[in-house]
Amino acid sequence: MEVSVRLFAGLKERAGTDRVRVELPDPATVADLLRAMDLPPRSCVVAVNREYAFADRGIGPEDELALIPPVSGGAGAHVAVVTGPIDTAALMAAVRDPRAGAVVVFEGVTREVDALEYEAYAEMAEPVMRAIAMQELTRHGLCAVAVEHRVGTVALSEASIVIAVSAPHRAEAFAGGRALIDRIKDEAPVWKREEGVWVEGTLPHQTVSHDTS
């Protein structure tokens, strides 16, 4: 059978296209796809229908498939991938809550270079970030969470990501904000290019669940 596979960042650049067609046996698994793509071991992971998948996951011709190279870096949670400047004040306002005694905001900004370029698998990045937001909201007892990640060109000193959290006390707010940025950088399919070179990162964890119930 033939399947369509989406490519991002360095993989897309090397292939010269954002989508390739691959011939696989029927039935097929993620392991069959990786073998057919002839990629170095541990150089990427596979997303099936916008969720990270292990080698034994079955796949079919109608599935949405994507190769995820190493990444750079609901009620109570606002999450978005955006193409223009992030309004930090609006995110702070979004997490205001009468139960909250602390609001913490983190801005990740471009430094030392004129600009950075970001690309995201937005259809998957938003659910992954939303799941992370809801998990950390519960884990740290936060009142609300707001996260926006920018794609495209981000100029010097402009924000590529803004995270705002509110909590009853400052300790929970600081801990929750720190956990959010660390996990989003590790798990969300977002890539960064600096001075024409895709920044080498780490393969995303495959354990995040989109279930926020």
C-alpha cells in the first residue's frame, strides 16, 4: 500500500518537499515506515493521527502520518500556535482569577541574532501543548494557564513563546510555569532555525497523552 508522510524542518529541507509518498507492505507498522524511509536510528519519531506512536503501531493508507525530527527546544488553559507577535498582556489577563494570589509570566525571546525562524506541526503541537498545560495545571494546583508559541520569523528581542500561569501562591505559580516551558520544549513538535541552520535538539517524548480528562 502507499501512504503519505508529512515532513518538517530539516527533513523537509533535505527532501525538497513537505510530503512524500512511501510504498509499504499491507498490513504495515510504524517500524515498516521507518525502514522504508531508510533513516538513521533514533533520528526521528513517527506521529500517527497527531499522536506519537511506537514501532508496533499499525498504520493504514488513510492515517495522517508525520516524521518528527528532534524538537528545538481546555477549561483553565488557553493554547495556540500563532503567526504574529504575541500579546503578553492579553495572556496575563486570560489567567487572572479571583482565587489567584500570584501570576507568573515567562517570555522566551530571540537573543544575539537578528532573527530566528520557527516551524511547527501546528495541528499536533496545539493538542500536545494543551495536554501538557492541563496536566501541569492539575499537578501544581494552578488556577489557569495560557500558552502561545509563535511560528515564522521572530526578530531580535521579540517573544517566540509566552507562558502565563496563575495560582493561589507564588511557589505553585513558579513551579508550574517552569514545568510548562521545560515540557513544551521537550515534547511539542516545534523547530528552530538560526542563521539558516536547523538547531539540533532532542527527540520528543512519546508518552504525552491528549486525554485531559
